[in-house]
Amino acid sequence: MCGIVGYAGPDEALPILVEGLRRLEYRGYDSAGVAVMDGGVRVVKRAGKLSELEDALRDHQTPITGRTGMAHTRWATHGAPTDLNAHPHLDCRGRIAVIHNGIIENFQSLRDRLAKAGHRFISETDTECVAHLVEEAYRGNLADAVREAVRQLTGAYALVVTSAEEPDVIVGVKVSSPLIVGLGKGENMLASDIPAVLQKTRTFVPLAENQVVEVRADAVRITDLDGAEVPLSPMEVEWDLAAAEKSGFADFMLKEIHEQPVALRDTLRGRIDSLGRLNLDDLRMREDQIQDVHKVFVVACGTAFHAGLVAKYAIEHWTRLPVEIEIASEFRYRDPVLDGHTLTLGVSQSGETIDTLEAIRHARHQQSRVIAITNTVASSIAREADGVLYTHAGPERAVAGTKTFVTQMVALYLTALYLAQVRGTLFPAEISDHVEEMQGLPDLVKRVLSLDDQVQALAERYQQARDVLFIGRHTGYPVALEGALKLKEISYIHAEGYPAGELKHGPIALVEPGVPVVAIATECHVYQKVLSNIQEVKARGAEVIAVATEGDVEIGRVADHVLYVPRTHELFSPVVVTVPLQMLAYRIGKLRGCDVDQPRNLAKSVTVE
Ligand code: M6R
């Protein structure tokens, strides 16, 4: 949440900062602002999307020049999205500027104290108190003043600070929220996420917890909160700029839906040997440790949670281990029973979702072994877990997760089968059969993409719906949840996902003539029961859109519309079935004129609790 970018180098900072913001806008788009060291600190900020800031910069009477600067795109927490509340925030003399991602939990008491001491506040944000704290602590060294300010803060945040007194340096600090340093040649950058620095470099250093960085054109110095220097450990990112572009597609979401076959293939690559056995050394678990697992927990949020739900069916079926899946924000507040025999899987595209990060911290604290399933190399969750399995989906810019959802499921299937392989709960031949089936998924997804014309026709018919219900049983249930989440976040139509058998316990009261019900009705051991549930809603006037297996004639007799998808093993079917639901949400969102890449009120990476 909130995008941060900083630059120090020989080039004009402003265009680099704006370009960085453009690549980070998915992190928040309520307002945006820049601060450039141009004599003093020159700040321009505007409520609204980045284009508002760009207009303001174009209209600016005196051009802003300077080779050091920082910029911010905001997802509002404290204070409405207005010009005044936009970042950067300044101290009393306008000499120190601060941008911030996260929440300063004790800001009110700090603000009261600082105001009493004579500091002038002009915004409603928690961030502004940091500018005044740094002002108070400044004695000729900005990094020291930031350290001093941080000692007084509680919360989870990343901060970047500049000062007119030291115009060649930007100082960053990471306390739970992400911050990376992009290492260039004679120029360096600071950002909350990799896409912002790709314009200059693919080499980066992720900051660890409680580290402070001083970024200059010709030097990067990382220290801890006591000022002790920490050696740099640079890493290379595989992504290039093209991977983060729309490449001819109308929107990132559409591009990312179409990238799913490649993303699935990349996630499977290198993890299966020629005999169909799995090789998951990345999990960093010895065989005896895997044998010793008595229970598995899965923690995640949103779409990643739905992938975790699918994993529960697979892990329990293949390993006979009990699995508990929990929304990450609830997990650590209910005192779950964890110990050295539990394995916790933290699933997160960004690897920075604070709820999931805190949940895995809690699990580790209770001696559980933790494995991260994430798309983001060196993210906080990846670094804090004992082992990590990366989904190789590439950068996902649309706020709605699509390609990362299908790759999360595949990474979780791989994990489940690997546990089964080591624990001997499946025969080797069964594992290689499943592996072979999984390797066919990219082609099946490619075939599903050709349903677009049919999906478009359905979207036109149902674009004005007030409510849409999604129902499914077994693995069709998480798919129903995911289909409903996609539709509501992209089109703002009220949608709910339910276990199909649960409808008659209450939600069926919502069904009235004409209400669209999307039923996941692919071949599976509960298929006949799903058909009965479809009959129940039909009897009450619902219009049923079924997603069914190719060749199924029975479904045509009960559903109003059928989207046929290729046959696959029922545990793998969510990968295939989800795709037409993503397309339906996308097409309806477009017809309703919604900004499908940046839906209202949302941000891609949720770094506040
Ligand atoms: O980065 P994460 O996978 O941890 O994100 C979790 C959720 O915030 C995310 O899946 C969210 O639900 C998306 N908007 C879904 O499209």
C-alpha cells in the first residue's frame, strides 16, 4: 500500500520519479506527490490519480529541476485523499520532507506533544508527525535524525526522508513495510517495489527489518538502528521492463489473464525430474522434518486465501495430514495451536501483505516451520520463512490477482505432492500421473481463453445485475468465492460465493426471478449434488450460468447458459474453471466503464493491518 520511489544520480530526477510512480500506481492511487531538491525542497502534490499530478507539474510556472528527489502514490489511511493530505509532508520550515507507507500507530500522542512544543500541523495524516520529529532531532546528520525519530514511532511502516540541508542524499528506513534499493552505475534508487527501478537497473538490495539506508548518486550505505554498518547483498531480478508493460493489451488485467499459460509453465519448470518425481529443495525441509509434520496450517488473504482453500483439499487428500486454513488477519488473534510438528504455509503474491507476514511471524514464534508461497523474490514473507517456493508468474500490475492465483494453486499442488512423495502416502506412479496432468494445465488454460466471445455475450446480458451468486461444491467452492471476489472488485456488482449445499440454509432467500447464479458444475464426485442445487435455484427463477466439463449434455438441460471447459482431475479443475470467471468479471467491468486495473478503494499490496 502506497508506492515510494527515490532517485539520486546525474539525470533530472523528476521524469524518473514520475515514471517510477507510474509503475507503482497499483499500490495506491488516491493522490500522488513529488519532492525534488532544487535549491530547497520543492514539493508538488495532488489528490487523485497520477495524471492529476502530471497535469499540475506541466502547469507549474517554474520548471522543477534537480538530481535528487522522491515521490509517493497514496492509499489513504489517516485523512481523506486531498491535496493537503497527499505526501510528501514537510516540517515547520519546509526544509525536511517525508513520504511514508504504513501506519504510525502512536501518531496522535506524538502530534499532541509536538503541537504543544510549537510545531505547526497542516494535514490530518499520521505521516506529518515524522517530518516534525526529524526536524526536532536534526543536528547536522539526516540519517541520525531519522534513527532518532524512528525510536519514538510504533507501527509498521517504511519512510523516506530528504532535507534541504543535505540535498544529495535520501534516507530510507524499513520497519515491516517493503523498501528496496536499486543499484545503478553512478545513480541509485529507492522504491517500495521492483518495477519502479527497472527503468535504471535490475540489481537491487532488499532492506531487512529495522535497517536505515542512505542513498547517494555514488554510494549506498545501509546501517541498523544503532548506526552499525551492514554489508550490501545485491540480487538480480529476472523481470525486464517489457514484462511490466501492457504489450498491446487494453489493460494489465487482460494481459495478465492471457499470460496464464506461460505463468503456469514457468511455475512448473525445473521442479520435476525426468522420472516425474518432484524436486523442491527450495522448501529447505529435510525428509525427517517432513515426516515429523502432524498438521498443516495455511494463512493468506483474499485471492491467496482462495488458493489456500484449494490446497486444503489437495493436501488432505494426498497426504492425509489435517489442514487448517485461516484468513491471516484472524489467525494470530485466536491463539491457534501450533508447535514444532506443525507446518505453516504463508501464501502471498506480493510477499508483503502485513496480515500474512504477521501470521507467519506468529507461527514461527510458536515453533512452527514456515514455508512461503510467493511471487516476489526477497519479499519480507520470503525472507522470514524457513523455505520458499516462488510462483514464477512475473510482475502482476492489475490490482485483481489472476495469473498469480492459478500459479499459487499450482505451487501448492507441487508442495502437497512433494509432502506425499516424502511421506509415502502416494505411490510414485500416482505422483507422476498427477505431475503429468499438471503439465497439461497450461494448454487447457489456453483453450479456455478462446471462450472470450461467449463470455462477452454473457457480460452484455448480465452487466446490469444487482446481485450475482456463485455456487460450487468441493473445489468448486473456493472457485465460487474467487469468481465472486473478482466480479465485485472489478465491476462493483454485489456478488457472493457459497458452498452450493449451503444455499438452502439461508442465502437462497436472495434468489428471485432473473437473479444470475454462476454454478461450478464440472465433473467431480459431487456433480449430481451440484445439479440438484442448480435445480433448487432454477425453481425460484434464477438464471443459471454453468461452468461444466466439455461433453456434458446433462448440464444443458438445467442451466440457461453453459461455458464448457476441458476435462481435468477434479483437484486441478480450479485452475481451468477460474479463467472464464476472471474473463466474465473483466468483460462486465469494462462494459460498466470501470477502471479494471485500478478499482476504487483498493491497492495491490496491503501493508497496513
Ligand atoms: O499479495 P497477497 O497475495 O498477499 O495479496 C492478498 C490479497 O490482498 C489479494 O489477493 C487481493 O484479494 C486481490 N485484490 C484479489 O484480486
